[in-house]
Amino acid sequence: MQENIYRKLLDNASDLIWAIDMEGKFIYINNNISEWGYDKEELIGQPLVNILNTKHIGKRESVPSIMGFHQTIEMEILDKRGDAYKVVVKSSPLLGDDENIIGVMGIIRDVTETQILEEKLKNEERLASLGRLAIGIAHEIRNPLSSVKMNLSILRKRLNPAGDDVEHFEIAQEEVANLEKIVMELLDYAKPMSLNLRRQNLHTQIEAVMATMESVCKEKNVVIKKKFDKNMEMILFDRMKFNQALLNILLNAVQATKTGGHVEIETRLVKKSPANLACIIVTDFGKGIDPADLKFVFDPFFTTKKTGTGLGLSIVRNILNNHDGTVTLSSKPGQGTTATLELPAS
């Protein structure tokens, strides 16, 4: 009776528990192995090294004891499907009734999600520091910039310039306007976000953003093709903030598209637990993003454009994060880029 209870505890543990003999072949493995794409019955008698294909070995710790070595190893391994997982493997000697070592037993714990969360927290802390710095810089710049703008306007009226002097004044005033725009983007990125959440029609707002894009699309002769999921639910979101985020994504897509080309925007209602997701997928067929740059695209001030502050996608991510949503980018050089925005749908 007691032995059955212990076996059930092992069989149904959330970690992968295993034991191998002195030849390195499985003599026990619990039910958790099914999450790795295997049937535990097929593994008995098979070598451990053939099953858990090592992609990368990280930190290793070995502690000697009277009974042998207890090891803790950080690894990145591939399951039967070829998916990679970051795991911690702990192993220790398996003793027989006579206290002699007859094999090795161990636990494999999947820490993929934990490490992703840790990286996310570190990134958020770094971005929060950047945000505080940005607010300080923006406030320091805004006042003297306003003074420059006002005095340029006064001087232009007083001096009544002619010829080339008119062009010089116009260039100066345009550059001041550009600096003001940068300062406003800095503040928009860094300041705490207040949302006015309402349950509303997602497709109506997408259509509204597409309408504001008409002049840009006509200028480049680019068409935006839509494909809406008819089962889409009413979604809780801030209309102004959502429009700002989608407009930024669409502008990037249109700017990346060749003259005469097209951009696709699609919506999907994805059934998930505990909440459904509303997905907005924007795809362009431009030159794509260099793989070396892709991991930095959401970092503030990072841009590959000749003009711009590099804050656009950072602001988009802030907006989605504040909606408990996500934004991701995938890209293939020479084939285009896909931006996916996800919002809770229920």
C-alpha cells in the first residue's frame, strides 16, 4: 500500500524523475516524460544520452560524498520534437540493498519559463532606469528649446528676412520642431501610462487607423489588404493608445514596402486558457530586418532608419504591456517582417 503511494508520487511529479543502471540505460522514468514527446514504456532499456539530446551545457557543479558524486548541471536540451528547453539536471548515485552503487538517479527541472521571466524583469528594470533618465533629459531640454523657438519667431518678424535668409530661418524653425517632437516622444515613452479602458469593436478601430494611413499609402502607392476574423469579440482596450500603437506598426510596414507593393493586416481570435487572445498580425514584404538587429528593435533609441528617435516600437511595447498584452516581431531578410500584437479578449 505504502509502496504504491510512493510510486504514484514519483510517477505524477511535476519534474522529470529518472534512474539509469551502470550502463547508462533507463530502469525508471516517470509520467512527466510525455511532455517531452516520449512514451515512458519505450524508453526503458534505452540510453539516457540518446533521449535527452544536449544542445548546450552550461554551469556544472559536482559535490563529492562518501557514496559518490552529486551533480547539478544547467543544460539546454532538445526533446523528441526538436524543441529546446533550458533545464537543471540534478543527479546522485543510486544504491542497492547492499549499499553498493548500482546506477544513477536524478531530476530534470524545466526552467525555461523561469529564465524568460527573470530576463523580462531585468529588462524592465533597465528600461525603467532609462525612462527616468529620459524624463530628466526631456525636461531639461524643453524649456531652453521653447525659448529658442520663441526668439526665432520674434527675430523673423522683426528682421523681415529676404532671399536666402528666409530659407535659413525656415530650416532653423523646422529643426526646432523636430527637436520638440523628439522631446515629446521621450516624455511619451517614459511617463506613467494612464488607460481609459472600454469594451469596444476592434475592427472599427483598425479601420479608423487604416483611414489615417490613406495619404501615406497613396504617396507610396501601397495597398493595405485586410482579413478580419468574423468571430472576433468585443475587446477591452484604450482606443487612443491602441490607435497610436497600431499606427506606428502600420507606418513601419508601409515604409518598408516597395512602391506599388502591399501590406497585409489580419485579425484572429485565439481560444486559450485562462483567457482568449485577440491577435492583430501586420505583414510587409520589404527587405526585412537583419537577424543581428532583431533582438534590439524594442530597445529605446535603437533604429536602423536615417531619421527617427528609435522610440516608436518601445512605445508600442509599453502600450501593449499596459494592456496585459504582447507585441512580437519576426523577420526574414529579403522576405519581409511580421508584427503580432496580442490583447486579452475576455
